[in-house]
Amino acid sequence: MLKFVGTKLTKSFKMKTFFTSIFMLFCIAMSSQDSSKVVSEINHEIWKPFIEAFGNYDTDAFLAVHSDSLIRINKAGKLIRGRETYEKNQRKWNSKRNGDRAISFSFQSRFYGENLGFEKGYYKVKYTRPGQEVQFAYGMFEVVLRKEKGQWKILVDSDENVEIDESIFQKGEILE
């Protein structure tokens, strides 16, 4: 119950408000630290190995960041595949190595639950082929992540080609 003395709040109410505010700031700070810790784990366990494996055409390392229960969604082709088909396609594509490639990511949204996460953003692939100009391809991705046996994995991977360019890509949180 609030006690007003004239137009002034009681000292007790001011102290409760002060400590409640401090507690809320502490909770926000802890939540932010937890989130940044999870982002760091995911970057280390998924995205850095993903980038390296993609650039090296290393199918085994690439698949290692994906769950055995992977669901792969290609929105443009309206296709949903399981891990077995995805792995077969990756091995086929990577065996046809044609020049160098590098992928980078720009995140629009990243949020997490206890052992699940959702991330959405853009990817940029740089292709360097002998005798050709450097080419760039862009797309949008959405992933659901799950921590399995203490390790973050990609559980659902969805992407689509969308009309974006470097200026849109740069607006997100670029993975360094």
C-alpha cells in the first residue's frame, strides 16, 4: 500500500523502488551476459567451422555442425529434405569443386531458449573462378539450433534467394 505524505512519497517506498530498480538492472545485465555467452558458443561451435568447411569444400566438417536429425528447407524450390539427402547433395556438389568460394554472415535476429536457438539473417558467397570475374551471391537464411550432447548443432536450416545487396547485408550484425 502506498503512503503519501502530502505530495511526497515515504522513505520506505523510495527505498523499495530503488532496490527494485537495481534488481531489474541486474537481471537485464545477467540476461545480456548469458545471451552474449551463447552467441559466442554458437559462433565458435557452428559458424566458424561452417565458414571454414564451406570454403574448403570439406563435406565431413560441414556436416559435423548439423544435427543428425537435420531438416533442410529450400523455400524457392519448395523442398524439405532430411539429413541423408542433404548429405548426398553436399558430397555431390563439393566433388565438383570449381574455383574458390567464401561465405560470410550478417545476422538480423538471434534469440535463445534453454537448449534451442533461432537465428535469421543474410549470407554472402564470394566465388573466385579461374579466368572469370569475382562473383557474389546473396540470400536469406533462418536456422533453428539445438544443443546436443553439450554441442550446438543446426537442427533446421532454411534459405532462399532474395533481392539484397551489399548495403542490406551490411545493416546486420556481421560475423567477424
